[in-house]
Amino acid sequence: MVSKPVTCRSIWRLALLISLVACGAAGKGAPHRDADLVFLGGDVRTMDLAHPHATAIAVSGDTIAAVGSDADIQRWVGKQTQIIQLKGRTLTPGLVDAHCHLYELGQDLEQVSVREAASADDAARIVADAAKTRPANAWVLGRGWDQNKWAGQAFPVAATLDAIAHPVLLERVDGHAIWVNTRALQLAGITAETKDPAGGRIVRDDKGAPTGVLVDNATDLVYAKLPVATPEERERRIRAAADMAIAVGLTGIHEMGIEDATADVYMHLADAGQLPLRVYAYLRGDPAHLERLATHPGPRHGNFQMRGVKFFVDGALGSRGARLYADYDDAPGTRGLWVTDPDVLARAVDAAVAHDWQVAIHAIGDAGVGAVLDAYLAAEAKHPGEHRLRVEHLQIVAPDDLPRLVKSHAIASMQPTHATSDMPWAEARIGPKRILGAYAWRTVLDAGVPLAFGSDFPVEHVSPLLGLYAAVTRQDAKGNPPGGWYPQQKMSLDEALAAFTSGAAYAEFAEAQRGTIAVGHAADLTMFADTLAPTTMLLGEQVMLTIVGGKIVYRRPAQATVTPP
């Protein structure tokens, strides 16, 4: 018998009841030891629906000992208690990015950024300058180009990069296409005779010759020629990226699609107590080779766990790889790519669920989302249980698929900044009717679908504050468009915060330990420099403290006010 699906709202109510019972046990007169850390005088947003606000909390060891008013918490103060005066500042459960690429961020920090390039020629100049510092024959790697920001919006070509002697590989901003020079094409053996691989496209000129842009699975033809990272390189990148993440208030992330070699480095760091935030990881799965999934997911290693597997059903909207039910409005005759054939995907989902892997699938186009729901509904019927299957991005949903999304019990893992990044051109891609089901987190939330928010960094910027701003305003940094882009999809600030906290915790089976500020929960906390408000102030907001398991892992230099008792 299949149990009734558990939504974020019902989980929050359950967490509330647990919290109230625990608070009663730790109430006035109950025995307790002095707290190690106390916060007083603030705007404490607990994400507890019945008691959403408090002014103070007490932390003992790695857990929250008490939540309430300043008067309630004062009795937890002892001689050794560290007191942090919030002075009206906002304190939330630790923010979690529910879809990102931490290791890729570390790679990105070491590569050439062409995000600010105003044209293909401008990008080539940036790369040429960087190449001067690279050893001869070494690959020059970079990321961030977006032809939609350039005049004419045409894909770039290899010839623009051919003055650079090194082989060059530049990822598109979404990571679903690459731009290479002729030398890189030659090293990869790509010619006019090279066939498009399944789920990929080699962009060609009118004579059939490769132009220098490869989309989705075709990118593997070039990636296969890159040197394999050493464990030392992987560790360096993880450390650098983790430092950046905690500095913007993230206490945890969901690492979306990594190799076993990267997971091994994460485990090493976690076992040594050197991973400063919680990492819930997903193996990058190969639907054609499922032997790895025959092994049950491994145990938690300190702050690291890899319980899930990630697949791709389609590509990205910006490179027209997202799979649609009908043609692109701005490219008749084109419907995108099946990065994974739907039948193959369904078999992979079944195999993963059978061995207790949590499945997350990248799905952006409406047909891609539909294929994922087909696979999930079949797996749920065959393997009843609490699987918490996830649809990553859920960017375009056809009206007929929304009830199927609810029926599947799937989690909607969405990224608010994708909407504000894509809004200048997205409607041209899919037209005025389909856009109503795109980036539609209010529709999803109101349908009762569990919602978790992330950023997809390094595709987007790291700070979750940008995601909060996008979710509540649906505007760019200049406040455009007035009133917001399709403003009916706006969320309240607390709803957006919940998607980055309790929603993210639910998406990793951790709602009983994290995601709300409640007695007995892990002391994962994010403290801001001001009182948060759903305005442009979010764009300039600063994080004062990031706390993981009761330990301050990031402190804004010379800013946080900490006083003795």
C-alpha cells in the first residue's frame, strides 16, 4: 500500500510538534547545562510554521538547546557562554544550496572567465591574454560565454580563437555547450565526417564542417582529451570552493553529479574534519552502464554523504538542447535533444530505486520533464516507498504534467536566478503560452509539491541572497521589469527562505535534524548584517556568521559583535 505523499508543509508541522515537545522538556526549571553559544535580540526566522519568529536561541555543543525570547534564553547563559548580540539582525537556519556544483566551482576559480565578454572577439582577447601565462601546448580552459548577450545571438566559431596557439576549450555559461578552436578540434579528431553522437550535436557550417561549438553529449569528444585531475588538484579545488560557499552563508550544498574520484577526496576531507560545510552528493550516473548502482549507497562520512545518483534527460534552453513537446518558437523544426533516451532513462531509474539510490534528473524542456515523470511514476508503482525522487530545474512544465508531478511525489529542485538570467530571451524560445509554465515556482508550491531551491553555481553566482531576491521580486538588479517578470509567480521572503532551508533538508532526508531552528536540531545557522526584507537590499546584504554544527566556520572580518556574558 502506498502511503500518502509527505509534503514540505506536513514535514514542517511534524518538525513543529517535535520542537514543542523538546521545548517543553527543556523549559523553565528543567535541568540543563550552560549553553556554549547564545544569540540575543534578533529577528530569528525559525521556519517553524506555528512559531516562525523568535528573538533568541541557545546552542549547546552541536545542537540547538532552546528557542524563544531574550528572557527565555538568558537563563542559559553561564560564565563560559559566548554571547552574540544580534541587534535586530536576521538569523535563519543554515542556508543550503539544493542544486550546485561545488567541485566545478573550484575548477572555475582556476580557469579563464569570459562571463563579462561583450562579444566573441572580446572573449578571444581575454583568452589570448590568459594563454600568455600558460605553458606551451597546455589546454586553456574557461567558462561563461553566452551568445544570447551578443549582437546577433549567433554561436561563436573556432576561427575567432585560432590566433591562440594553445588548444582552447570554453564552456558555455550553462555548461551544456563548448566553444573550441581548430587545434582542439584536431586533437579530438573531429572533422566533417564525424557523426553526431546520440544526445549531442556538432554545430556545422553549410558545408558540414564543424564550426567549433559542440552541444551536450558531443562535448565528450573533446573532454576525453583533457588531462585527468589528480587527487591533490581535486582537494585544492574543493577547499577553495568550500571557503567561498561558507562566506556567503551556505552551511550545506547538494553536489549535483560527481565522479567517484571526487567523492573519494570529499570523504578524505570529511574524515579528517576538514570539510567546513555539509555536502550531500549525487554520483554522475551513466544510464548505459548501471553496474555501479548495484552497490548500495555508502554511509555518511562526517560532513559528506553520497546517497543519490544524477541523470540527464535533456540539455539547456540557452543552447536549444532542452527537449520540447513542440518546436522552438525561434527555431522551427528543432525540438532539442534527448541526452538520454526516455526508455533508457526509465530502466536506469528503476535500477537506481531498486538499490535505494535517491534519483535526481536534470529536466528543463517540457518533454524532458514529461519523460522524467513517466520514469518516476513507473518506479513508484513498482517499488513503493519513500524515495523522494527529484526533478532538477523543472524549468518548463506543460499544464497536463502538473497533476502528474503531484502524483509522482517528486521534489521540485529549482533555481530562482535562472529565471532572472533567462528572462531577456526565454519567451522568444518557447512563446507566450509555454512561458506560463516556465520558472513557475509559485504554481509548483501552490500545488503542494515539495520545493527546494539552489543556484546551479558556477552557472549562476554563488550567493543564495541572489536566489532569494529573484524568488521574491522576479526582477534584475536594476529592478526591471517593473513589478516583476510574470509576477504571479513571486514568493514571500519566508517561503523563499523555506525552500533554501527546510525544503532543502527534506530533499536530503534530513528534516528531522536540520532545516528549522528547533530544539534538538543541528546548530546550522546563517546570520546576516541586517534585518532581511524582500527588496533590493538583498542584493547588497552581507553574511556576518556561518555556523555549522555549533562551530563558527565563517566570520565576516572585524564585523560580528561578540561580547562576553
